[in-house]
Amino acid sequence: MAVLEARVVLAGLFLASTVWADPAATGQLHSRRCRIHEVRFSGNLGVPAQELRHALRATRARRRLPGLTSRPVFSQAAVQEDLERLRSLYLSLGYLDARVELAGAECRDEKTAITFSIESGPRYRVRALEVTAAGKSREIPPGADGQPSIRQLCRCLLDAQREAERQGSIDFDARLQANLAEDRQATLKATVKAGPPYTVGRIEFRGNHAVSDLTLRRALVLDEGALFDRERLLRSLVRLNRMGIFEPVTTASLEVAGNPETRRVDLTIQLRQKPRARWYITGPVGPPSVSGPLTAAVASRLPGWGRGLVEASTYHAIISVSAFANPFWRFLPSAPRHNLVPLVTLARPQLPGQGWTSGFRISPQLGWQGMLAGYGLGQLHRGVQAVLKMDSPGAFSLAVPVETIAPGGTGSRTAAGRLICEPDKPRWSWLRTAGGIAADLLVAWPGG
């Protein structure tokens, strides 16, 4: 089913939230629903306000469509997240003594204005940057401006984290120490430690009452007995979600139990099945003749009996009526020629790990040519998804605690915050997105 579908579903929407404000900053607690309409900065910024706003994530309004702006709900977690991001920005720019606090949050008529108080302090020049891992040290060379790059440090730490995870380590730690000098220069030293490797013990599913355990395990890319790998675990969750049988599976659905003595990790994945029967109306985003059919359908997953290719719970019986169908299947000799197409379909959607035994539809109204063409497009779609790595869980970030050592003989230590290292955005990410959309449009098939 195409990703770019406009679904019309009759459902009741209930929105509720409890809003928190720092009593020290605002003097009161807000229990009503307040949305953030304005973010202000006060004090000696040292950095353009526009750059500070760009660093915000949880408290920044976002323009979704012209004239439509999404404003976040004010909460403790949102404020704390962006305080950390602002502190990280100052650390990355060399403001190692910067102080960033919440000065106030005022809610009027359910509109909140937040003020961040900032004292940037002096900007330090990094004269040396050293990374120590596994007892070996190496210096990060200076960049075009003559000093080592914090961005290069983050790349180094993220690479070390990923390599440790591939080796099965679940205890990765990175810390950064900044030795400050009187002449506003600093020497940075990062220390990386990775724990011993762990293997995957028992993988157990709970809440599943219809789909066989073997079908679920074939969707995973993390096997029992293999080295524990967080990325493979999250990819497995993405693939379980692609089956379309369960409610969204997230990290909150996981129970991870590590045993330091045996160095094994047992995993429990909590599943909650979607209702077997559903009805829906799907429509195209854009011209119907290009982006897919307008379809009304009633679908039901079959009962849980059988195994392998004839496992009934992996099939859907669909009764649908489609209009303005995908132009690709209009060229088939057996395809109906009128715009309103009633269909009765038995469909087995693409199941991760099932290969050619999934992703097909049986519908007499389309004829054998139509069913064969649909199967071919489905397998092509699966191949494109594999090439574009559509099951990737996304990039991981790393929060590195930063400690500063004051200049002079005192050598007092201060926790300066955390440097948030995020991977560089892939250069051709737009091409991957465009390819995924094109593949979805290609298989926009009648019957949903």
C-alpha cells in the first residue's frame, strides 16, 4: 500500500497533557494545556540568536504547511532537552564556561513564552585534542582554521561507539576533559571505554496469539547466540512493524536483561496485535491517475491456523471498490477497462525474511497477467527497499559528559554539561527518500 495515501478513518481524538514549569523560574505550576508560542534569549549570548533557535528541537515551532504551524506543548522534558542542546552548542563552539538556564516560562491564554538565560563567557581556542581508547592515544589534527575540530572529535567517538556495539559491548562510555589556560586556550582529552562483549541469549515474544514464532523470528536480523548489536536489534523492530500485524513496536516494548557472569543478554519483545478486521478509505496525494487509486475496502486477517506458506494469519481477505486505478496496470490485457473496479482479493503482504513467498495477491478480476504483474512489482519494491535500506533504524547520537579544569594552581573541576554528538546527515538522503516514494507509487495497486 502506498505510503503517500490520505487515510480517512472515523475515530475519536482525545488530547490531554499536563504542563510543568520550573517553580524557581516561574513561581507556579501550570496544569492547563499550554503551547509554546515564543522562545526568548537573554544575557550575553556570544552567538547569534538565530543559531540558538536552530539548535532547539523540543520547544521550537515547526511550519508543516503554508499557514499551518505546529507548536509543541510546554513540558519539563521539552525544556530540559533543549537546555542540554544549547549547552552542547556552546561547548562545541569553544565556550567552555557558558551558563545556560531557564529564566522563566509564562503561560497566558494557553500560550507560553519561554526565556533562556545565557552567559556565554570567554571563547577558548583548542590547541590540542587527544582521544584515548584501549590504552592507545591519538591526536586529532587541526583543521583549516588551525585548531582541532569538535566535529571531527564527534565523528571519532561515534565510530568508536558503533565499533564497540558491533563487537557486542553494551557498556560504552566516553568522557571529555578540558584543561583551561589563562590565555583562553584549552587542551581537550577524550577517554573512551568499552565493556566486554555480550552474546544474545533467549529471544522471547509475548502477546502474540496468531502468528507463528518462526514467522516472527524470520523477521529478525539478530539471532540467538550472536554478538549483541543494538543497531540490529532496532532494525528487527522496524521489520516487525513492517509486517502490519501488530501495534507499533518501540524500545518501550523491549525488556533487556543482561547477565554479567555469563555475558548474555536475554530479550523479551512485547507485542500487541491489531484488530483482525478493519475498514478504510484511501486516496491519492496528487493526481489520482499518477499517484494511485481511490479505494474503499473492508479487510480481515484470517484465523491463526496452518504453517509456512499456508499460515492463514499472514493472509488478508479484502473486499474493495477502486476508482481511478494506477495507470501501470491499465496496460494489462486482462485489466478492467471501467473506472469503478470491485475486487475480491486474498493478499499476503510482504513479510520480512519471507522473500518470494510473500508480497502477492490472488484476485480473479485481474486475471493471471494482472496477478503476475502485481507480484513482480511487489518483489521489485522489496528489492528497492533492501537497496535503500528502508529498515534502517536511523542514526544514533552520543551524549559525552564534559568536565573543565580551571586554570591556575587550584585545578578545580566543574561539570560543564554534555556534548551531544550526532552523525552527519547522509549526503544523498534525499535520493533515498525519493526512491522510496517512487517505489511506493509504483505498487499503488487496486484493493489497498
